[in-house]
Amino acid sequence: MRYDLLIPSQLMGAMTPDLLLMGGAMVMMLVAAWRTESDDHQRTVGWGSLVVLAATLGAVLWFAFGDATAGQGVIAVDKFRWAADVIFLLAAMGTVALGMDHNTRDGITHAESHVLVLFATSGMMIMAAARDLMILFLGLEMMSIAVYVLAGMNRRSERSAEGALKYFLLGAFATGFLLYGIALVYGATGSTNTTEIGTRIMGYQLHHTAMLLVGVGLLLVGFGFKVAAVPFHMWSPDVYEGAPTPITAFMASAVKAAAFAGFFRVWIDAFSVLDFAWFAPVWWLASITMLVGNVVALAQRNIKRMLAYSSIAHSGYLLVAIETGTHLGAAAFLFYLIAYTLATFGAFAIVATLTRVNEQGLDIADYDGLWTVRPWLATAMAVCMLALLGFPIFGGVGFFAKWYLLQAALSAEHMLIPLAVLLVLTSVVSAGYYLGVVRAMFMKPRAEGAPEIAPTGKMTRLVLGITIAAILGLGVFPGRLARWTRQSVPVPPAAAAATATGQTASR
Amino acid sequence: MLAESLALSAALFAIGVVGVLTRRNAIIVFMCVELMLNAVNLSFVALSKLYGATGQVFVIFVMTVAAAEAAVGLAIIIAIFRHKQTVNLQNINLLRG
């Protein structure tokens, strides 16, 4: 079916999954407010949220396996959108499930914690769909505002409030840059539609307009903040440490994936014709991010901070994929995003399980000898660490993610060879901290008088089982996923139009 | 007029950025962020004189979002004040590493 996005009813049809999720979120909001706060009610709302997310996932999959397309308009109807939506929805379902157990244990009875995840997820879906900077901005803010609240969800915790404040101030600051970038791009091209911007830059030869280039620079700064690329990463370790751990899992997986999806689409749609201008800045951003993220992670003693720096480092790897600017690079980007989301989510889920009440027991030393008391959790953590490292076989899909990424980087331009070398070298550095956790769990003795570990909740066990099975299963059969990511690559319409009229893009 | 408006907007934006980077009171930092957003609004309005209504529509959205952001932001600042009895960012330093 081909949607004509200028007709309101067809536009609504093309947004069915998003509208379903938003409607469901509003219903759940009412349900949450219906009764007084209690643990039972929190769980009820959690189950309701899972049902809403599952229904949305069903709608997304129906679109993904259909052949819906759309003409020009404010949103995209393509495979990339559905692929990104699947990532967000699965991560959101995991977060709600983990949150149910975590809230019970920490005595958090706000049923709204699950509803806010739904609102944040609908913002992400809008971001992944946006083909207009206005829509992108709205999606980004719908996501961010909900996540600011989620970060401060544990009202009794001083750290949670501090993390939320830092996240809020720096997030709003970054939004300012993003918005000014949008304003300048609008000023230079006269449009906020990304496709239109791309065509106008080509058509009117705006490549060297100062206003446009400054605008693109500010957009890069704004997105750099959102994906936590060095030097705009300062907030992320503090926020990840302060937030309740299931929410940290959500931020490190879905929120980051959404920021990258929006970033990637804008860059492909609107600015692929400006690659001469952003090539060098993104090159430096990627290399510094990989270097600083991995080296600073080595020095961390708190596991949440260590994983935060690890996720910064992974932003660097993903920036390498954006830098390639090729079809292969885009496929590798999507594949890496899926692998990274799975592994990071799994790792934070295990941290959430092992954290004692009020965020105690987060030192890596607390993981010493975990194998002797909780062999399954220790094994699951080892799989996640090896997946993040990109270890063959035991790391499952993580290995193929790095492999495809390297392949894409090496088959791109010659300037990417140093970047590929740096990627490999920093991955070797990252073994220092990933394997450090594995060593602590399997080879060190359990400390005398180490506190008893609380039993793992049912939902947590389910989430962990699925995540680990996915990491290992996709590691055995990566071909299907790789094929799917190759088909789900966003096609730059400006470049497509340029080849149609016989011109070639600047690359 | 357009050039002057854009220059004023850039100046306001720069004042906002400098304020965020130098001030240490959470409320004032937040006010500076709002200044940045409103500087951008000025740009949009000025540019919409050139390109039509899109810029003005954008301004409405930005104001709505800024209001929502203010509601959440002030709530967070109150939450931290309950714990610390201060909103000075220099005293908010539990998380570091």
C-alpha cells in the first residue's frame, strides 16, 4: 500500500503503530491514577503496559513484513523505521518487566514509572520516523522529557535526584544547540523537510553557505550530546549511575538507539551531500570517543560507571559506521545497533538484579566469586561482556557486529583505514575491563561476609533468558539478521534523485 | 531587518550559552537554557518572514515543549532541594568518578 502523506487520514494510517502506543499510554496513565499506589497496582499497570507494547510491536511487524511505502511527507514509511521501532519496543518491554521486579524490591509504588516508559518509547518511534526536523524535534523532546522524570523516579534517593538534575540541565542545553542548528538550516534552505533540504542544497548549490554549515555544526553538537560522544559525554556516567538500574538499561539501549536512529536519518536524508564538510569533524568525534571511552572505562570501580563509559565507546564505533556513508556501512550500523542494544540491556539487567536495595553493591569487587553463588547469572554476565567485546562464539552476535563494521569501514574510503585500526586497537583495550569483570566473577573467591544476593525475580529471569538466547542465537545464525539489516537501510532520497537526473553526489 | 534580527538572536543565544557554562545556581542555569530557546524562536520568526509560516509553526511547538520542560525541570529542582536544601550546583557532587 502506498500512503499519500498529504491526506490526513492516510497520514494517520501510516502512523498506526505510533498512535496505538500513544493511545495505549494515555489509557494506562488513567489506569495508573485510578487506584491508590500499591505494589499490586504497580504490577497491574506493568502488565497493562506490556500488553500495549506487545500490540504496538504486532502492528510494527505487520508493517515491516508488508510493503507499505509513502510519497513525500513529514514522516518516512520504510524498513529502517520498522527496524528501529522493533529495537525500541523490545527494549521498552524489557525495561517494564525489569522495572516491575525492581520496584517491588525497592518499594517504589509509582505505577507511572511504566507509563513514562511508554511515552518515551512513542517519542522514539516518532524520531525514527521523522522526515521533517520539526517532527524530529517533537519526538526527541517527547522522549527526553519522559526520561528526565524516569531518571529521578526513586524520590528517596539523593543520587537519583542528582542524576535527573544533571540529565535535565545538560539535555535541555543540548536541545538548545540542536534547535539553533535547525533554525540555521531552515534559514539557509527555507525548509525543515529533510528530503527537501537535501534537494535544495543540490539544486541551489548551497554547499558552502556559512549559515548552512554553522547550522550543520550545531546539529552535530546537539546530536553529539544526545548520543554521548566525547567531548559531549560528561553527563552520561553520572546520569547512568544515579538513575534506577532498569532505567539506566533503558537509557543505554533504547534512548541511545533512538538518538542514533534520528541522527542517522537526518544525516542520510539531508546532509549526505555535505559530506565534505562533516567528514573531518565526525572522523575526530568517532576517534576521540572510542579512545576516551575505552581508556577511562579501565579506571572505573563502579560497574554502572564502567558500563556507561563502555556505552560511550560504543557510540564511537557507531559513529564509524555513520562516517562510511555507504550502503554497507548503513547495514553494519543497524546490525551493530541491534547487537549493542541486546548486550548492553542484558548487562544492565544483571546489574539491576544484583544491586541491593537503594543502589548498594555496585562495585566491581562485589562481583568477586559470583560464579560460586549464582552460576547462571555469572554466565549470563560473561556472555554480555564478551558480546560487548566482540568475542567470537561466546560473544554471539557481538563478534559479527564488529566484523561487519570493520568490513564496511575497510571497504569505504582510504581515510577510514586509520579509524578501522583505531577501532581494533581500542577494542583490545576494552578487553581489559570486560574481561576484568569476567575474571572477578569466575576466578576470584567470594569475599568473606559478602552479603546474601536476593533471589532473581521471575520477570527478570524471563528477560535475561530471552536476551541471552538472542545474543547467542543470532551469533550462530547471523545471516538472516544481516540480510534483514541490508534490506532495512534508509535510502538517501537526495542521492537517489541526483542519480535519476544524471548528476552524481559529491562522493 | 532580517540581518539585525538574526544578529540579536545569535547574541541572545551566546549570552544563554555563557550563562549555562558560568553560573552555578540550578535555577539560573535553567533560565539561561530558556533564553537559548527563545533566542532560537526569534530566529524562526525572523526567517518566517522570508519563507512563510513554517517558522512560526515551529515557534509554537518550541514554546509548548519549553513549557513542558519547565514543568519537569522545576519539579526536579524541587526534588533536589528537598534532599540538599540548596540548588547550588557546586554542592551537588555525589556522582563522580
